[in-house]
Amino acid sequence: MITLVMIIPVIMVLSTSFSPQQEVLKYGMRFFPTTGISLESFEYVLKASDGFIRSYAVTAFVTVVGTLLSMVVTCITAYGLSKNEMPGRKFIFLMFFFTMLFSGGLIPGFIVVNSVGLYNTVWALIVPGLMSIWYMILMVNFYQSIPASLEQSARIDGANDIVILLKIVLPLSLPSIATISLFYAVAYWNQWFASIIYTNKPALKTLQVLIKDMISSVDFAAMFGTAIDPSTSPPPGLMIKCAAVVITILPIMLVYPSLQKYFVKGVMVGAVKG
């Protein structure tokens, strides 16, 4: 029942995005196209904005680079905090945890981003959210579940902390790394607020913001009964919205199957110890 509730809207969105314009105008959303398959809504979405490919590239760059940097910072920080003998560990952990409960707010955040020279750069879409404290805590719990005897044996053989982390801890942490990487990737891919607040250049507009602006313009035109471009006959707003949703979620849907075997194990990170 839960699966049906979740998958039915997806099927209807896919069906509407591939339906001919006349069918959508007459029947609205349906489970399957009955008069054929049409790509006119996708063609309109891809051609309606000159910056679509650019926004797609910006979003892809932010997702790939942001996920890699986030995992590097998260793994290194979690490894240090997983050691009970680390000096000042409790105080540092408390400072990290404090940021989960309280934040400086929007204006102080903007002032910090602007003062360090990140405003109107692509790094403003990555650095402010570089590490999630919750994901870091999950990694700490996973590291602590690794038997200490493995690290002790490596130290007897002359390995230092860096070698232990790279050669022993990280290979054993692939399920948690894959799962948290997926969470980071989804967050970066769906990011739109940072693009609105920290940039005002059209060249740095992310895919989510571009689609939001496109849908808003369609709704505005429909409100006054006018087309966005009088020289063309745009598909109904419902078709454009559905096509935009499909284009947006497609990359993430393709990533999930490749990480599924790790995801099943990784969702239990920190849930069982002993």
C-alpha cells in the first residue's frame, strides 16, 4: 500500500510529461498516454531558456565537487572525533552538536559568505554547507564499531593514523560512505536557496532555480491568459511542470541503483553495535 501511494504520482507525472498536448488539455493527468507519446513538453523546457545547459552544468559541478569535498571533510572529522583519547574531544564534539540546535541566521550567514569573498562564486553553493553534523555523527558511530584490534595491529606494523584511515578504516566503511555520499549528492542536486541568496549572476543559476523561474513564468502567463512567447504555442503549464520534474529527478534516479547494495547496509549505520 505504501509503495503504491508513492509510485502512483511518479507514474502520473511521467505519463503527463510524455502525453500529447491535446490529450492533457482534454483529460488532464492520466496513468498512461492513450493517443501516443509526445516529447513536445521536453522540447519546450530545453528550448525555453538559453541557460538550461549552463544551469545543468553548474548543478552537476556543484553536486560532484561538493559531494567529494563534503565526504573528505566528514570522514576526516569523524575519524578524529571517534577516538576517545583525542584531547578536547568532548568539547569539540559539543561545539559541533551545538550548531545542530542553533544557527547564526540568514543575515550573519550572508555576511560571512560575502566577507570571505565567496559571494557570486560557484563556491558559495558548496562551502557554506560543506559538512552535515548529523552525517558526521553517523560516521563517528560507524568508525567506533570497527574493532580496535585492527588498528592496534596496524600500529604494531608501523602504520600511522593516515595509513590506518586510508588502508583500513575507509575500505571497511564503504557502505556508510556510499550512503552518506548519496545523501550529500541529493542535497546538492536539489539545492536552490543558496543560489538565490549567495549569487545574482545568471551564469551561476542552478537547475532548480531555473526550473522554478520557468514554472513561475508559465503560471504567470496562464493567470493572464497569455503565452510566454507569442511566436510559439507552449504546452500547458501542467505538462511543463511534469517535464521539469522528470528532467530534475532523472540523474538521481539513475544513481540510486548503482549504490543500492551499499545503501541497504548503510542505512543501518550506527544502529547496531557490539
